[in-house]
Amino acid sequence: MMMMMMMMMMIKKEEEEGEEEEEEEEEEEEEEEEEEEEEEEEEEDQRNTFYVIYQHHHHYQFYSKSAILALIVRVHPRFSVIALDYRFLTRTHPISPSSKGSDLCYIERILD
């Protein structure tokens, strides 16, 4: 009789451990799904983001992010301004220079 009770307790303990493992697996799957959704939303935001290119605040031209991605030199950490080499930019996506000053153009993110 005592042996039977011990066996039943062991079986019950194993069942509880199995349930805990299943719950942990479900939680991990939910977290992974949430992360994937966030990544997809972020990618969608990047595809829909447009930038304005200007030199000396005069000549404006709009390009999608994919059109200028290869031209990026650096990102300004505070203002989210991206500086480009103007000469390289004019070779690939011609725009009229507004003056003969700087050879840098700036791309500023347009926020919705």
C-alpha cells in the first residue's frame, strides 16, 4: 500500500513537471512570435519612410530609403540627419545644385 502511494506521488510529480515544461515552451513561442511581429512592423516602417534631400536648404528632392541606402556616409546621432557625398549623389541620382558651396547633401527623415 505504501509503495503504491509513493508510485502515485512520483507519477503526479512527473505530470506536474511535464505541464510546467509545456507552459514554458508556450511562453517562449509567444515571445518569439511577438519579436517576429515587431521586426516585420519595423521593416514595413523602413520601407514606407521617405527622406528629403537638400543642399543649403534650397533645392528639395524626395527619395525612398532604398534609393539612397548605398549613399549613406554617416548618421547624425542627435537629429537623425544623414550626410551624403554630394558628388556621388549627383552621379547616381542627378539633382540641381543650389550653389557652389558645400559638397555635402543632407537627408532628413520625414516623420508621419
